[in-house]
Amino acid sequence: MNQAETFLETVKNRTSCRNYLDEDLSDEEINFCLEAARLAPSACNKQPWRFIVVKDLETRTRICRDGLLPGIPMPWLKTVPVIIALCAERATSTHRLAPLFSGVNYELIDCGIAGEHLVLAAETLGLGSCWIGWFKPGKIRRLLKLPRSLKPVSLISLGRPEKKTEPRSRLELKNIARINKW
């Protein structure tokens, strides 16, 4: 299998994991994922992403108990060994002023790219991950003692999957892409 096929296979196999083994991750595994995220491109190379790696059981428990919005139960999150809070640093003019003119929230795009690098890196290590957007940003800010300049944009669970989830179906390329015009 060539490099392109290997990459596409990684992308195809990456799924949202909601069943984790009760096993810690090594610092090397976590740092590998963070390094992949660090290398992501960003608007004007401002690199607004910041990561808080939560390994402490008490803090993870408080995130699960107090930091999630009601209505969507996530009992599996209580068993994950690592929760990464992906935050946007909003201290640069690119991320504060440019959206006023363009209407584009560049820090969200940039953090999305970095987060996807992170979860794809996890997949290459055989780790499971899941993007979580159903949380209370203010509560996460207080629990993790974030400075005012950091905005929590996502939580990402990271751990060893108990079982591999089958990839979900995707729309065919012919249904989502056109050349030159729709």
C-alpha cells in the first residue's frame, strides 16, 4: 500500500469511539497526537489552538458531572483516560478583527484543522477519540482555570477502544462535489 492509500485508509477507519478500556495512555502517545495538532496550518500562521490534557480522575469526573449540557447522556466519557479541551486563543487581530470583515471565524476553522490532525494521529496509534461539542463553555473555563483569552471550542476524548466501531456510511462524492459550478 502506498502513502496515499495508507492515509486514505486511516481517514476511512477513524470513527467516534464511545467504548474505552480502563487503561492509561503513555505521555509519548499523547504527545504524538499533540505534535500532529501543533503542525496544523492556520490563518496567517497565528496557531490559535491551545490544549489542556486532562488526565486527573477528579477533574475528568467534574467535567462529566458539571461540564456537559443535559439531554445527551455520555456515560462512556466517564471511562476515558484522557479528555483534551481544545481551546482557541483569541488574542490576535486575525481572529478578532478579520471575522468582522469576512464573517468567517478563523479560529474555529484553525482549531478544527488542529483537532482533526489530533484525532487522525490517534487513529494511526490505534487509539479511539471522539469530538464533543455538547458542553458548557463557561463551566469548562472555570473547571480548567482558563484565562479570559482562551475560548473552549471542543472536548476530545482519547483512549484505547474497547471495540472498534464500524465506519458510518458517507455520501458518495458525486453527491457532494461539482467542478466549476453547482
